[in-house]
Amino acid sequence: MIVAVLVRELAARARIQEALRGYAAVRTCDQQDELLALVTEGLVGVAVVDLRDRTGATTLGMVRTIREGFPSVPVVAYCALSPESSREILALARAGVNDLILRGVDDVGVALRSVIATAQEHCGAKHVLEAIAPLVPASIVPFLRYLLEHARQAVTVADAAAALGVHRKTLVDRLATAQLPTPSAMIAWCRLTLAAQMLEDPARSVEQIALLLDFSSAASLRNMLKRYTGLSPREVRENGGLRCVLHAFRQTLVPPARSAAAS
């Protein structure tokens, strides 16, 4: 994951880089166009943005540009709480930043990593989970949460079972009892729901999404999407993104009435 950082103070940049060492790759930017270019390339996992850039220009317009063009990219505001900054912080919050990093408080060690992780969750997995959770029993939600929060990794059924503290067969049985697809199929569906959400970003390409979600290629993402939904990325984008894929997922579920009649 790349964290793009537009922060004025060199000492603050150094603290951020040290806090994220071994956790994420940090790309520092001096100008807003640099950060926007990185976002446009589609490799930015999180953008950390100061209230103003090194020229003194406000970053409010840049935040709005990211929110409009790349709504699935989390934006975190970096600031110090003061009477002078409070109005700018409020304006950035209204523009859609996902979280705040307080200078000298949240920009070190575990605290910064926690803010970054929370921003990603709020911007991606949490939204998808809220959409998909009503479709499954409550006992399955922790499994889905794990899959969505780790969708950018090569998660296996064994990984998920170990994380939940259950045997792999127990996980298989739970999904079968709930009349849901197999664990491996659910892994695929969770990756596809996140991909669908990213397809809602008008400026994000299929190639960029495939790279962010650890597909071997854009063709691999296209093939999985076609296999599970019967749709191409363009069709998903044109028909509502996440809403479209969730509709396809609903078609795989066994209605209670039909299930009872079959038994």
C-alpha cells in the first residue's frame, strides 16, 4: 500500500515515515499536483493531506477533486488543533475527509497506523459491509468483515478460519447452514463487491482496481466478475457499481420459502 503525504513540515514528514516503516510505502509530495497525479495513477491506498501546501495554498479544492473523482480513496487531514485552524478543519470535514491526524498526537507509531487503518475501513470495507450484512445471518458478519478488511491480500479460507478462531470445516458448515456460497466463493464475492465500489470512481481504471485488490491482472478481475455476475466491468460501472454486484449476489441466495419446500 502507498500512503501519499502532502505535509509542509519536514519534521512531521519524518515522523510519518518512521511511524509507517514496514507498514506502508510513503510517497511525500511538495505540490498538490504531485499528490493528484499519484491518486490518478491508481496506486494510492490513503492520502494524508495538510490544511495547506508548502506554498500556503489551501488543499480544500484538491480534497474535493479526490472525493469527486476517486471516492474510494481515503483522505486523512493532517493538522494541529488551534483557533486559527478550526475553520479550515471544518471545511475539510465538509469536503469529505475520512479522519484526522493531530500533529504531535496521532503522527507517531501505532497511533498513526490506527488512523490510517480506520480511514481505509471507513472508506471501503465498512460501507460494503453495511450493504451486504443485511443479506446474511449475523453469525456470518465477522467472516465477511475479515474478508473485506483483508481484500487487498491473498486471503485463503484457512486464513479466515484461523483469524476467527474456528476450524476450517466449522466455517464451511456455518455457511452451508446459512445456505450461502462456499467460503472460497464468499472470498470472491467480497473482492468483487470492493471492486464494484471502486468502479463507481469515474476516473479509476480496471487495471488500477485489479492492482489494488491483488488480482494477477485486469483480465483476471474481468474473468472473475464475468464468472460470478455475468457482467463486464463497464456494465457494472454503468449499472450502479456496488448496487449492481449486490443484486447479482442476492440471486445466489436461497429464499427461505424455497429452501423449506425443497427440504
